Amino acid sequence: MSKFISIYYTILYITVTFFGVGRVLFAGGSNEERFHTTLIILFIYIGLIVSHILLVKKTGK
């Protein structure tokens, strides 16, 4: 079960990186827009990391 969870979260991390960081790097907007997008991406990463840790602990390696 733990392996399935890790694979699932790896796909989520790759998806957030591709669609999130790509928008920050290639955004045509202002620096303020890039900053807000960066903050949102950081919050998504924090949420993913926390939920991944809690789920792995809950399933008990």
C-alpha cells in the first residue's frame, strides 16, 4: 500500500511542478502575478508534503 501511495504522490508532485512552476517561469504577467502564483504553488507543495507524511504514517510502512 505504501508503494502505491508513493507512486500516486510522485505523480502529483510532477503534475504540480509541470503546471505550477512552468506558469511562474513563462508567465507574461507582472512580477506581482508571478509572486502570487509562486505563493499558491508553495502552499500546494506544503499541503502535498503534509498529507503524504500523514498518510504514510497512518498506513504504517
